[in-house]
Amino acid sequence: MEAAAEVLAKSRIDEAWQKRAKDQPHTRYCLGAMQAVDADYTRISIETAERVGKQLVNGLQILGIPIELRLQGSVALDVHIRGVSDVDLLTLETDFYTYDTRGAMSLGGQYRSPTQRTSLSVLGNLRTESQRILKDKFPAATVDTSGGKAIAIFGGSLARPVDVVPSHWHDTAAYQVSRLERDRGVTILDKKVPETIDNLPFLHIHRVNERDKSVFGGLKKAIRLCKNVKNDAIEEGTKINFPSFDITATMYHADSVGLQAGFVNELAILAETQRFLDELYHDEAKAKSLMVPDGSRRIFDTDDKYQGLRTLSYEMDELAKEVAKEQSPLLRVSPQANVIDARRVLRESYVPGV
């Protein structure tokens, strides 16, 4: 109830973008969908994850299991959206790690002798104990253990849902040279197989942040726009199987010049988002050749994801046309107008600030 009240209170505040395009509802929606959620909302999300993490640190320490915590995912990247995104909390067991035997530190003999413990056994035990602690320390919350990779906890006294991901470090060959955390890998457990999976969450965050800086914030605005349009379409009954991580990875490859134009005219970001999704809609081979930012896999590794992209592309076409009509009286009365005309109008239109 507290979380619902907080969301309602924030929704009543006139943010700067809400005062723009007052008589243009589609334009106002588009502008709002691009913006980062307010600082208080993000702060509460992080504090909720920290609260969950503190209980895990204390509870596992009693059992002789040392861990450290890291955020990954949309909150860490600041592309989360209100009322939808949960907080991804990595719980990294620190007395066990793996490493690439081809790396410089390994070849230099800088790692300790091999252990009989395995990633599967370590992470399986970490998950079991984490589940027990969460249920004990948050009795009013729901602890959902059905997920393969994360323990979901929500409700009760928690203001935000948190996904707890049991994990340990994996020292990649790149990390053994750079010693930068962004190059360090993370191993997680998929209990449903069971198997372990190596990820590079901090390299993903670093590369998306660098790309976003190079386009003056246009990339994250495009990502938030896609995520909001997807969520609203789902709420209206449209099925879109296109995970948030893969939306981020896809828009990472959008045209830099198109996104940079949004520094002056934010509607140019809608134009580029529509254009790029439309390009991938019509060029399946190109779409399925794209890699996630850390280079570890192809984005569209299932047909369901590609179909999800195509559905999102259609939704973005419709939004682009409606926003363009609000910006161009001529477009509103032209029966021959198409999405290419809409894109041109969006690139040329300017919505004044407050």
C-alpha cells in the first residue's frame, strides 16, 4: 500500500515534460516515456535492494558464507520504468571464484591451488540458504523460488520487487590484464537445468553508458521509450516477448546520428527508434546477426524474441504516425501520408521546453 501511495503521489506532480505539448497527448506520452524516473523513485528502489542485501550478508555470514553485493540490470543503467522494473541484486560469494586458464594471471601462477568445490555445488548451496534467510527475515513478503536464475521477493514491507541472483566472480582473460571490474565476469546458476552461465553484466553497463554519452543521452531515452511502449501494449492485451535486456541490446545498434539529433529535438529519437525497428522488421538476417553489447551472444537467439521485435515495431509505427499528426496539420489531412512522412516530420519538429 505504501508503494502504491508513493507512485500515486508522484503521478500527481507536474514534471517539466508534462507541461510541454499540453494539447498533444501522443506527443506528451512520447516525451514522458523517454524520461528517466525521478530520483526519489530510484533511491527507494536502491534502498530496498540494499535492505534485502543487508539481511543476506548478515545471515550468510553466520553460516560462514561471505558475500558482496552488486546491482545489475535496468536500475543500474538508469533505464528502469515506473511500476514495472524490479531491482536485480547480485549476491556474489567471495570465497569461491573461477578463472580463465588462458589469462595472464593464470599463466603466471597467480591463482591458488584448485579446489574440490564446483560452481554448481557452491551456487546451489548459496541459493538454498538465501531462500531460507529471505523467508525468515521477510515473513510478510512473497519469496518466489520458481525462477531458474533469480529468487524474486516482493510485497510485505518492501517498496520494490527485488530479484536476488546467487553468483560468484569469474576472472576473464581481459580482467586478468586490466584488473577493471567492468571486465570481470559473473557466474550464475540456472537451477532448472541445472547449469551455470557466465555473464558480463558490468561490461554491458559500461558499453551502454559509453554509447549513451556519445549520443548525448539519446540511447537511454530510446530504450525507455521502447520499454514503456512495450509495457503499455501488453497491458492492452498485446503479447510482446522481447526482454528488457534485449531491447537495450538492440537499441545499442541504432544509428548514432539519428539518436544525437534528439539532443535538440527529442522527437528525432522517436523517428530513429521507429526507423531502426522497422529496418530490423524487414531485414531478419541483419536482426539475427546483431550481438549483445558485451559480445557474448546474438540478441535474437530465439524466434519468439524476433517476433516480439516485430510486434514492438508495429506499435512504434502507430505511435510515430500519431505524434507526427499532432506536429503537422498537413499530415493530419493527407490520406497518402505514411510512416516515412511521419518520420520526416518528427525529425523536423521542435517541441519547446517550459
